Amino acid sequence: MKNIVLGLMLFLAMAACKSGNEKEVVEAEAHHEEETNHVELTEAQYRTAGIETGGFSVRKLSGTVAANGVIDIPPQNLVSISAPLGGFVRKSELLQGMKVQKGEVLAVIENPDFIPIQQDYLETRSKLEYAEQEYQRQTDLSKENVNAQKALQQSTSELKMLRARLAGLKERVRTAGVDLAGLEKGTITSVASIRSPISGSVTVVNVNLGKYVNPTDVMFEIVDTDHLHVELSVFEQDIPKVKLGQLVRFRVSNNPAQEDLAKVYLINQKINDDRTVRVHCHLENEDHSLLPQNFVKAIIETGANPVNALPDEAIVDFEGKSYVFVKNAEGERSFEMLEIGKGISENGFTEVKMPADSTGSPQFVLKGAYALLSKLKNSEEEEGH
């Protein structure tokens, strides 16, 4: 029994000793962790490193907003071509990618329904000529008080009605694509020409010879790429920074080495389902190498704003994070490494975002920061050995 008691006491003493040692190790590790961001230099090291300290500089740095988008076409520069009265395609030599000029014949279609329209036009024109002569005769008689006023009124009404009818038929003939000059000479035809309303490139061809096209069918699509624009999607939280007239620098996916310029022209007032807002930008210089629907990566320059900044050499990057060295109150050559966030960078200065718990006006190491980082990490390696 005595031996059991002695053994138990010995076990408890060893456990207590072990617990005390573990506590010392944990405290030592915690103390070491606290000291890893602290570095102190000798006077000689301080001079060799060329340490210079100072506070924040308030600088006006240009803010930017990153956005993605596409090269787009204004609605008036993308045209769908159809045959207003329908018909059979008798001639078309268009291929996708071909260039066409405004007024150029794109296709010739045939429709027997064109004939009655032309007949009506010629008959109405003939009746109008007679009505004009009759009106003139009734006017002359009215001046001599020979005829009744009623006859003149009837002649006037007939003249106006025929003029209106002829104007409507002329518009139908023009819309159908029938040659009006030939029709005026008395030539009636069953074919009409479909002409291009703009100059541009053919992007869609939906016809072949002999195919019947309805008035609602799209025969061709033509795009004028001389006036492209940039359509960007900007996240809603960035929209307050975007203003009309701001400069936009962008690159397209098929030529990332080339940078083009545009300016903000319109800002949509609606937030889309993906929480972005459309921003319409006009090119500074027309670039014929750009293609519709090119993917775009852009930077919008939102203007200069005053921010707390430090020289770029005061900020050190280590293991994917950014740090500055702050002077300690313990001594002239005592410094602490502090993690910060970086903002705008321009002309050798970078905006610095301090931790939320940071207070006061710290003195930063403006020159020699990388020397301090080297000293700090070398000291850690030596302690590790």
C-alpha cells in the first residue's frame, strides 16, 4: 500500500512538472510571435541602411474603376433588309463579309402583285392630268361668273383626291423597289430591286435564288463599323465614381497589346439583374481593326482625389502581403512591421490603408524599408537555428 501511495505521488509530481514546462513553451512561443514583427538596429546598421522616416503625404492620385464589356454597334448602324411586299429572289450575289455602298442593289425579286400597283399609278396619273385641266377650266369660268360655284368645288375636291391617291401609289412603288423612272415612261415590270440603305459589311445572308421571301423575312444584315462604341458593365458600387466625359482606357481580347481610348458618353439609370450598370462610351479615334462583340477590358479614370500616400519604396511586399515599418516609441532605431492595404498607385506614390485599430500619426520608414525586412527575416532564421 505504501508503495502505491509513493508511486502516485511521483506521477503527480512529474505531471505537474510537465505542465509547467508546456506552459513555459507556449508563453515563449507567444512572446516569439509578438517579437517576429519587431526589428532593432545598431547605430552602424542604421547608418548603412540609410533609414529616413516621416509621416503620410496627402497626394491627389487618379482613381480608377475596372470594367468589362464589348465593342458594340449603334442601332442606326445595324440594318436588317427585307422585301416590303415579298417576292421570289431572282438575283443576288452577296456573301458574308462583302462590302456594299449605300444605294447598291443587294437583290432582285419578282412578284406579279407589282403589276396592278403600277397600273393604278399610271391610271391615276392620267386622271390627275385631266383633273388639273378641268380645275383650271372651272376656275376661269368662275372668274367670268359663267358656271356655278358648286362645279368649281367639285373640281377642286376631285383634284385633291387624285393627288393624294397618286402620292400614296408613288410611295408603294418606291417601297416595293420598282424603277420609278422607268414607270414614268410607261414601262411596267414584275421585278424590283432591293437596295442598301447604308454603306457597310454584309454579316447575314438568308436567301438563295428562287426562294420566296415574305415581307417579315430578314434577307440580309448590314453593319457599318465606322462608328463603333464601347459598352461596359460597371458594378453598382462603382457607379457613383463614374461621370460623363471621363477617359476610358481599354484593350480588346484579340489584340491585348494595343490600348485604345474612349470617353464616357451615357450612363444607364437601371441596375441589371447581375447588379451592374451599362455605361456607353464613344471612341476617341475610329479604329477599323475593332470588330463588333470584341470582348473588352477597360479602366475608367475617375479623377484625382486626395488620399494618404507613401513613397513606393516605403512599402514592402512579402509572401503575398504588403507591409510598412513604423517607428517604435522604445527607441530611435526600433521599428515594427505592420500589414497595410494598398490603393491607387501613381507617380511613385501609393495610397496606404491602415488597419482599423490604428491610431495617432505614426512615423513611417520612407527609405530603407527593404533593409529592415532583410534584417528581420535573417534574425528569425538565426533564432530558428
